[in-house]
Amino acid sequence: MNMSKIVRSAANLLFPFILVFGFYIVLHGHLTPGGGFQGGAVIATGFVLMFVAYSYDFITGRIGAESLHTTETIGLVLFIVTALVAIVFGVTFFTNWMLDVGPVLNNPVAFGPNPGDLNTAGFIPVMNLAVGIEVLGALSVIVLYMLSGTKEEI
Amino acid sequence: MKNLVIGATVLILSLGILYAGVGLEFGAPPFTDMDDYFVSHGQEQTGGNNIVTDIVFDFRGFDTLGEATVLFTAVLGAGLAFRKRREDEDYEYE
Amino acid sequence: MIADTIIMVCLGIGLLFNALGVLGILRFPDVYTRLHAETKTTTFGTIFISLAVIVYGAARVMEGETGTYLTLSVHTFVALLALAFTNATGAHAIARAAHRSGQVPKPAVVDRLQEVRE
Amino acid sequence: MIAFLVTALFAYLVYLVLTAGSGTIGLWSQAELIAGGGISLVVAAISRKFFCRTGEYRMANPLRWVLLVAYAAVPFFIEMARANIDVAYRVITGKIRPGIVKLSTGLETDFGVLLLANSITLTPGTLTVGVDEETNDLYVHMINIGMGTETKESFEPDDVFALFQFPEWIRRIAE
Amino acid sequence: MTEVWFVAVAVLGALIVLTLVRLLIGPTAPDRVVALDTVNTLTVASMIVLSVAYKQTVFVDVAIVYALLSFVGTLYIAKYLGGEMSA
Amino acid sequence: MFFNLPFIVAALLVILGITTMLIKRNLIKMIMGLALVEAGVNLLLVSIGYRAGGIAPIFTSAPDGVMVMPTVQAMTLTNIVIGIATTALLLSFVMVIYRMYGTANAEKVRKLRG
Amino acid sequence: MIELVVHAAVLVGLICAALLVIHFRDLLSAAIAFGIFSFLLSLEFYILQAPDVAIAEAGIGAGLTTAIFIVAIRGTRRMEEVKE
Amino acid sequence: MLDAYTLQTGTGFWDPVVWIVVFLVAFLIALAIWLLGEKEYPRDTQAVKPFLSGNVEPEKADVHMRAGNLYWGFTEAMKGYYSRLVPLHTGVLNDYVLWFLGVMALVFVIVGVAA
Amino acid sequence: MMQELLLQNLPALLLAVPMLGAFVTPLIGRASGGARNLWAVAVMLATLAVAVLLTAQVLSSGTVVYTFGAAAPDLTVPADSGGIPIRIIFAVDAMGAFMALAASLVGLGVMLYSLASATRSTGQNGYYALLLLLVVGILGMVCTGDMFNFFVFLEINSLAGAALVASRVDKGVAVEAGLKYAVLSTLGGLLVLFAIALLYGQYGALNIAVIASRMLFTPLDQIALVMLLVALAMKAGAVPMHFWTPDAYSMAPSSITALLVVASQASLYGVFRVVFTLYGLTLDYATIGWIIIILGVLSMFVGVTMAIPQKDVKRLMAYHAVSQTGYMLLGVGVGLAVLGNQQLLDTYGVIAMEGGIFHIINHAMYKGLLFLTAGAIFYRTGTRNLNQLGGLGHSMKWTMVFFIIGALAIAGIPPFNGFASKLMIYESVFLFNPLLAIIAMVVSILTLASFVKVFHSIFMGPRLPEYADVREVPAPMIIGMALLSLLVILFGVFPQEVVDLLITPAAGALIDQGGYIASVLGGA
């Protein structure tokens, strides 16, 4: 069942805000506290907020478990492939290869305390994004599965 | 009888675990060479300011892959548990 | 140091109201009145505490520190907005749930919602 | 399409606020501006159906936002301070006379109802308990109902708000 | 000046412990949710203050996450209590 | 001794968790006990890495000072995510069991024995 | 010194919340207590200079854990059975 | 040559090749005896019909022994042992956890005493 | 060039290939079931190929060390780190390679078998993905040289196993078994992590070699040791912590049970790794050795006696699995108990350990085979109750042959592989303590007796009317079973080859703590 109109309106307003904030945490993982998991968890909580504000049937009509599952898989594959590409360059699995060859993410870093710059740190932002996508898919789909378990017939 | 066993178990484990808590020294870890290395070299080797993220994704990236796999596993497991099953699929255990 | 004075005053007010809020949820007789205490006073107190932090950050920016204190102020402000918004909505949700679960306001003189539901 | 653009714009603004002070182009660095663009597109793609559910775009008018800020800064804040002193007084003395009353608002939009409900919750001795989904009437728990007024079928805004007329303000902002 | 912030956090911590009394005595679930909300607000306040006390401005993000997300838990409890959970 | 407070609290949390798992018969309560154990282990891990007067291991606008140990924080992060995955899976199982058996009491969930 | 007081307050709260989780027979109340426990744990992480962990615990503990516990309670029953 | 296949067990050895040769020889002997008998087996006569103590054998399905009947004597003889052991497998999750932690506590004590 | 890169990165590929395969399996399965099956088998074959290559590499050039994220795989210690490794390191010695080989072999057999056996149930996408993930968990546990990494893979192993156990809901009973398994393994995993935290708090390192080289055996280390030992022994299913074993093994789909056996062996490998490599020379051998021996003897005896009155065929076999685990614990425990005494070690200690380790791979093979035959019977008859079964020898000839091979192997009848390893255990344990050897033999006899009962009640007797139309199982299942029985026979006929090739290096790798440390830390 839907919750009251006030809660629904509040959730509608908060949803994009939570998403933006989650992506902010994901992308700034190498600069500020946070990273893939934390941001992914925040975004997933945004989805979970939607699950609670609206009824189960309404939500499954708009956000399918299948698509969330696919999102999760995309994140995982992106993660492992990014790590595997390093092998091609003659270095080992999980080497930060983008630090040397990346066109964008190899800005020179200032050492010691500094204000931070978004496009640094090699593949870490890419990894953050991949894990963020994975976690957001996984955590929201698991809540969706559990909600489906509260229905009378499976 | 059983309550006695539970009590003894909890007591002994409490002693052991609490001993572990008291035995470690708070605020002054004895060996810090690995972490010192991360703090002093992490920024130049990975370019990230947040050392924790550097460790999570670069130095110990494989753990992160494993942990993402755990999450994937849990999703698959929950999906299997709540899947729609056919009528004749269940086996009656006697 | 005028900034310091403002910070002290704001912190003092904030803590006072937070303390009153906690006192309120301990003293009041039923869930709705406790919600009054919780929502208004603790939110208000936290707004003042945040104001103290914002003023602190602004003062540091005025003194010519790096931009990070600007980030501090802005983020504190965002936290403040989010807190006020979610607290109000959350309080409404709890009150509604409490009413739906059958809790009557105890020393109430009138309950129009109950009449509608019946 | 318009929903997408509005949501993306909102997301981009939020992102800019969050990353203020990161660089030299205004307050932002080039990378942040580009990343913000990408994020806002993604967020808009996901959330446009929720953010613009009612299909009304009144709130896209910047003037209304200015009004909202003014409302939050002056009447709302003053009422809130008054409310807190009121609650503090009741916490200390314990004098209460609570009850749930109906408040007819005459507001039309969801956003208006939300704003009013949250304002009521945070201001003098009142707490929104329920909302009528059809007529947008609010059921308000009041901590201290004036003697004799509880017999009224439906309260008017005058009975609840002393200094400022919130529904009037909100009507100007949201409708 | 640093001491002031810590004193504020100490007071807030004491208030949090005090709030647990309401959690204990209840008597009903909504009362306990009120305690949850109070602790949430106080935690956010402590975090904001602590980030200044530690002079680490990046810590404020944690407070934002809190302010945004604890709401979701409250909503779930409210939906359950109101008997509106799906099914 | 007194300054070991976080370690002692972590140990206490582990003990409370396993006590819950031993004495409570409700499956959801047992899983809560498991979550308490997990929280205790997390707290232990993080407090192991604390250095007196340290600052967080983040260079972005960091003040001066020695940094606390980052590895344990990475490990704790991993463990938190593993914990939520485990908890969700276990709770799903409990829900299915309740649906099939009509009870979530561990003493009645015992078709498999002997 | 004052830092120690902060520390002690949070840790005492932590233990109290954990005890309450065990104490309540009403699982919903236990879940609420668990939410508070999560908050305090996150605050403790914050005090121990682990903001990354604090965010993770905040994001997961505050929203998701409570949510899945509530869903699980909805899927089973609210009260713990009293032992016969 | 055979050494390559010999499993040395320190004090003894085992050679699968030798074993297989011996096995094959025994098998051949058995086969020969069987073939000898087969030649003289009176097929298609009354003599092959089985009798039990002079009575006709009952239907095969009736004499099929089910698993529950096997080793009845063994379990009966070890009743004292089984009546204690089987109830320990209660199937209650708390007990499983208790056994696990109980053994851990026991090992704590043993290691603590030994140290 | 490409070949060189692949050969250089074998330990990483061993994990990366099945992981990547598992991640995309559900996606492929949503498109087409056949493609998914083909994909899963291909991934498993590739994993096996990598495992074989890796084993060859280990046997030819000693311990293979792989550093994740370094410029070169063997660059374990960075130039300016002061002689400590800082990244995750895979250290695959002979023991690890041997376990990896066993896991991927059984995995391939199970995968082929599943092609037919899983067709009836829904949710196959998740099934195949989880099967690959379970293999990933096992492989990761046996290859890693890092404590925390070990914990992570332990969790993958536990969760994938639990999810698979619960996957056939079976009116909730399977979920009950899965819940018990998951709760116990999670609690065990958390205690393992607690121990890791204690070790980290003292030595500031996670690498096994570094911790081993810094080990002081303080009281805190003893607490950590007990936690690691008991938790991993519980995961391996040692009595009296075996209660989850019959539940989980009997309710899982048969193919999964065969792999769960290997998963338990991986935990056993963890016990050995902790005891020998992590603590090694600092340990109090006699105490820990006797603890392991007593656990082993209890497991043997209680397992086999509990098996005899069972009437569910898979539950019976599960109790036998407990009993066989006891042999391994006994063998390696005897080896540990005399580790300090070089003379006794040479006389019988090494042989006992070799027997125990040899039994691991043998057990994985024949127990897997037996569970697969049980699954084949269930597949055709729909029951596992021994009291109802009978007369299947007429219609399921291949299954019967495979069952006989497995049963004789588990009972220790020559020329199958169980005999070879049991012989090594008997003879060496007899020198250590005759009583233990006698118990081991009695248990072996009881095992044979128990399997005679199973064989009789399933296959012997007249064709029963209710199973009149039972036919042989489909070809993929037969191929899967045939693969394992071929291995059983091969290992039984050429035991010395296997011992020389795999077992002796493995036992040597376990005993040689200094060599392990040196190979990881570069002679430091």
C-alpha cells in the first residue's frame, strides 16, 4: 500500500537528491571519505526509500528486479575487466594501469595535504564507479526480493 | 544441565575474548611498518588522496573483488529462495 | 572575536534546546506529545549547532583560509536542510503510524481523525 | 522530455552546491563541471518519473524559489523559534491540553501540502498526523487547544497560526 | 576554542545515553521510534561538531548521509506499524 | 586498562552476540546476535588501527599529525558489506522457513534431525 | 581528557543499546534498538578517525539493515515466542 | 620395474600390479570352476526349481529385504550407545551453535592449561 | 608474447576466469538456456586447464608466488618497503596446487552431471552461477597467501554453499538446512576474522609468511589459534561440530553435495595451513596434535556409527563423509604431534601426513562419485528412502557399477584409491599409537558393512513394481560419474605415482615452514 501523500511527495523530492549525493560520494571516493560501497549503499537506500513510499506493485511496474540485476552484473563485469586489462600491459592483475596510459585520469597529484582534484588516481575512480553500480544494484534488488517474499503467494 | 553448559561456555569464552581485549594495547600498535608504507607511499603510487580507498581498490583490490562477489552471491541466493517454483518441484522429506 | 561569541551563543542555545527535547521525550505522557518535543526542539537545537559551525566556517573563510572551510559551511548547510526536511516528514509518518496502529492521544480533548476513520 | 530537463537541472544544481569550492572556474574545477553533467543526466534518467510525477512545472520558476527562501528565513524561522519556546515552556511546566483537529487548507498541489505539513510539524504546538488524500485537509495534533474551540468541526488557518498566515505564503510559493 | 566543541559533543553524548531510557521504557513501539529519531538528530549534531573539533572538514559528508538515510529506516518502521506493508 | 575501552567494548559486543545466539530461540533474534558479533569484530578491527592523537588517513585538506592505520579500515569496510549480504541472505531464508513451517522458533524448525 | 569522556559516553551507549537489542521480546523494538546501536557504532567509528567506515555503517546500518529487519519481521511475526 | 608402482608406506608396501595379477589368477580359477559346474547343470528340469525346506519359494517381491531390517541386531545390541547419541542430533540451531562454541571453550581450557 | 603473459598470470586467471564466468552466467541464461550450459561448461574447462597448467608450473619450479597489482608477479617486496610485502600475495605451493586441481576436477564432473540433473528445476541461472562461485571460493581459499583474503574466500565459499543447499526449497526443509549451514559458517567466519584481527593487532601484517616469521606465540596468539582451529574444523565437519553436515549434505542437490565435500576439504586445508605454516615451529605440537587426533578419532567413530541406522541414503553418505574427514585429521594430526622430533617424523610422521593428504583427494573423488550416484537414483525414482528402494540393479546398470566402485573405494578395498591412503594411515598410526590404528580399521569395517546395506537395499532384490519403468540416467550424468570413477581407479592403480607427483611435495610444503616464508619473502 502507498504511504500518505506527504511522505510520497517528500520521497519524490528526496530521491534525485539522494541519487546525486550518492554519485557524489562514489566519484569523490579518492578524495573524501566514501567510495564505491558507501555511495552505492546511499543510492540503494534511495531506491529502498522509493520501495517504502509506494506500494510494491507500483514500484515493480517501474523498477524491475531484472534491470537492477543487470545493473549489478554490468558493474561487476566492468570492475573485473578493468582489473584484467592490466595483464595486457605486462603487469599483474589489479595494477593501476590507468595511471600511466589513461588519457584523463592521470593528472599530476600534489603530495601531502592538498585540496584534491577529481581527475587523478588512475583507475580508482573507474573502480569506484563500477563498485558503486554493483552495490546499488545488489542491495536494492535484495530488498526487492525480500519484499516479494512478504506477499501471500510466491 | 544445559543451562550450566551454556553458562560455562559463555564464561570461558568471555574470559578468553576479554583477555584478548585487555591484552592489546590501544592507541599504540606495535608493528606499523605496512601501514606506514601505505601512508607515506600510497599517494604517489596510486594518486588518490584517500588512503583507505587506495587500499580498497589498489593495494588490496582483490579483496574488494571477492567482497563484491559475496554480494552477488547473496543476491543470487535470495533470488533462488524467493523464486517462483513449479507445483511439482518440491520433494516431500519424511 | 565577534565570531567566537556568536559561535558560543549558538552552541549554547543548541545544546539547551537539545537537552529540553530529550527532557521532553522523557516527561511527556503519550507518543504525540513526545513527538512534539522531539521534532521541534531537537531539530531547532541542531539547527543552532549547525549555525555555529557555519559561522565558524564562514569566519575562517573571511580570515582567508583555504576553500575547504567553504565546503564545511556548505555541507553543513546541506545536512541541516536534509535533517529539517526528513525530521518533519518522519515525525508525520510516525504520528500517522501510531494513530493507525490504534494509539489514542491520551489526555486528548478531541480526536477528529478517529471520528473520520470510524 | 521537459521532465528530464527539469530533473537534470535540479540534479546539476545540487551537485554544484555539493562541490562548491573545488576549483577556479567560478568556484568549480573543470572536471567537476563535466562529471556533474554526466551525473545529472544519469540521475534524471532514473528519477524523472518520480521527481515530476504530478506533471506540473510551477516550481521551475526561480522567483518561487526566492520566495521559498524568504519564507523559510523569516516567517518560518520566527514561528519555529516561538514554537520551541512554547514547547520548552510545556516541557518544564507540563501544562498540556492536546487533541487532534481537522484543518482545511484549500491547497491544491502536492508540493504545497508537503510544505505546509512540514511547516506545521515544525511550528507552534502542532504536528501533522494525517492527510485527506482527496481534499488535502490536514489532521493536526495540537498540544494545547484553546478552551472551547475543540467543538469546531474544522479549524481555519486563523485559529492555528498567530503571527503569519502560512497557507497564504505557501499558496504564493507553490500555486 | 577546540575544548568548546568537545564539551558540546560530550553533552550531546550524555543526552544520547539519556535518550536510551525512553527506548527502554517504551511503552509502545512508536515511543521507541521517537527515541530513534532523537538519537539520529543528536548523532548528526555530534558529527557536525566533531568534524570541526578534529579540524577535518571532509568529515561532514558522514553527517549528510546520516541526515538523509536514517529517515528511510523510520519510514519502514512507520509503514509496518501502520499496517501498510506490502501484501 | 581503562584506556583499552574500545577493545573491551568490542569484546563485550562479541560476547553479547554469542550469548544471544545461545539463549534466544527466535531465528531473527539469533541473526541479530550474529549482527552484534559482526559489529563487535568491526569495532575491534577499527580500534586496532587507532593511534593516539591520529588523524584520518585522508590527505584532502588534512591537518598536521600522524595518521591512523588505514588497512584495518579497508578490512572493516569489506566486512561490513559481507555482513549486510549475509544478514540479508539469512533473513530471506528465515522468511521462507516461516512461510513453509509457520514458525520462526528454532525449537520447532527441526525437521532434519537424528 | 574530554575526548575520553566523549568516548566513554558513546561506548556506554553502545553497550546499553546492545543489551536492549537482546532484552526486547518485541522484535520490532529490537530492530529499533538495533538501529540506535548502528548509529552509535557509526559515531564511534567517526571518533576513531575512520570516516570511510562511518559512512558505510551509516548508509548500511541506518537505512538498509533496519529496512531488511523490518521486512523480515513483516514476513514472519512480530513477537518472539514465549517459552512454554 | 615393478618398483615404480609400489606404494611405500614406510614399514610396508603395497603393489597394485601384483595385486591385480593375483586377483586375475583367482578370478580365472573361479571362472574355471564355475564353467565346470555349468556344463553339468540340469537346465529345464524340475531340479532347478528352488524350494525352501521342501516348500515352494514365495514370490520374490515378498522376500525382498528392506533396508530397515538390515543390521537390526547391530543397532539393538548397541542400543545403549545409540539411545544417547541419536538424541544429541536435536536439529535445533541453538544446540548446533552451543556445540560449536562449547568445543571452542573446551579447547581454550585445554590450550590454556597446557601453556 | 600472449602465451607468456598468460603463463605469467596463471594464479590470477585461476580465480578471474570462473569469477567472470559466474558474473555473466545469469545474463546469458536469460537469453538462452543452452548457451548458458555451454558457457558454464566452457568456463569450467578453462578453469581446469588453468589449474593443470598451474600445477605443472608448481611442480616444475616450486612455489608460485603472485603479487596482485605489482609490476611483476614475483615482486613481492617493493624496493623501499623495508622488506615487507604490502600487497595481496598468492602463494601456491604443492599443497595448494593439489587442492586446486582436485577442486576443479570435481567441479568439472559436477558441471557435466548438472547438465542433466538440473534440468527439472527452476532457477537454473542462479544455480550455475553459484556453482561456479563455489568453485571460486574453494580455489581462492587454497591459493591465497593472505589471511584476510582467506577470510573473504571463506565467506564466498560459505554463502555460495548455503545458497545452493537452500536452492531446492523442498517445502522449506532445504532452506532449513541452508540456514543452519549459513549461520554456523558465518559465525565461524566472524571468529576467524576476530583471530585475524588479533594477529594483525600484534604483528601489523596480513601476509601469512610475514606473520609466521614474526610469530612469538604469545597468549593472544593462542587465543587466535584456538579460534582459527575450531572454526575451521567446524567448517570441515569434525565431530562434535558436525551437526550441520548431514543436514546440508542431504538436502543439497546431489551434484552440489559432491562439491560441498571439496569445500569442506578446503576448510581442512585451512586448518593444516594455519597449524603448519602460520604457527609452525612455535607451536605446542603435542597439545594441538592430540586435539586434532581426538577430533579425528571422534569424527571417524561417531560418523560411521551414526551412519548405520540412517534410512535416507544421502544422509547416510553425509555421515560417512564426516567419518572420512576423521581419517585426514588423524593422519595429519599424527604428523603434527611428532613434528618436533625429526627422527619420529622421518619414521612415520611424514607417511601419516602423506596418507592424510592423499585421503583428501581420494575422498573428494569417491565421495563425490557416491553422491552423484545417489543423485542419479533420486533423479529416476524420486525418493531417497532406503526402505522404499530396491531392485534397481536390473534397470540402472551403469549407476550400479559406479556405485560399486565408490563403495569399495570408501571401504578401503583394493585396488581402489581409498585403500592406498588408508593403508598409509594405518601403518604409520600403528607405530604412533596402536589403539588409534585399530579404531581406524574397525571404522573401515563398519563403513564396508554400511555400504553393503546400501548396495543391497538399492540394487539387489527383484525388480519392484513401483520402479518398473525406471531407466538409466541421461548421458551427461553418466559422463560426469564416469570421469570421477576413472580417477578413482587410476589413483588406486598407480598410487605411488600420485604420491610421488603430488602428495610428497604437498606434505613437504606443509612441513617446510621456512621454505614457504623464504619463497614469499625472497630468502629474507
